[in-house]
Amino acid sequence: MPLPLAFAASIANAWAGDPAEDAGLVLAVLLVAGALTAAIYLRNSIIALFVKKKLVLLEIGKGGPFRTGDTVNFSLKFRDSGKPLQNATVFLASEEGGERALTTDRKGRASFSSDKESIYHVTLPGHLVHGDDRIIVGRRD
């Protein structure tokens, strides 16, 4: 019997009250739930594997929430090894369409000062930012 039909038959038997099939149904549900959980947890790793990019973590320095005129410090590290992303060109794209290029130092750090309120997205050629790639800069009150 093909797998989808066997699964459907298992569900039908469980609804009919066949205790021998209950264990199979529970096992099938647990396997599907486990596979979905693993896929959600590893989604960025899976995507990075297919697009052949390395995962990096964006760590934003203290001082937030940031306002216009503040200096925003951040660093980038490889997710797997924790080593800093040295001398890398980083692009900050604002939601208004502006873009600026920064270069990290040997400790993976960079900083910028924004004169306008915006949400900046951090991108790097050949790399994928794992998690949140945004730096939010609001107004100075």
C-alpha cells in the first residue's frame, strides 16, 4: 500500500477505535511534528546551503533604541565559528532607498551615524545574515 494511503488508513482506523493503529498514528504525527520543528529551526542553514552563502550574526552595540544623530556600533561574526568577519564590505540599505557601504575592522566591527529616521537592512555579498538584519533608527526627541 502506498505511504499516503497507509497513512490515511491509519487515521481512519484510529477514528474507528482500533487500538493497534493508535500507536502508528501517534508515531506518524510525532515524526511529522519533529520534521517540521527541525526544518523551522534550521531554515537559515538550509537556505544558506542551497544558495552557497555563509551565515553571519549581526550584533548591535549597546545604546539602543537609536535616534537620529546617534552613532550605531555593530559587529558581524560567522555563526558557526564565532570568528569576526574581518575587513568585509557591508551595505546598509535604508527603506527610503538610500544605500551606504561600510567596511568592518579586524574585529568585525563597524559603525555609522544616521541623520534621518529609518530602518536599515544589513547585507553582505556572499553572506546571509542569520536572524534579524535590521537596525532601527528613530527620531531624537
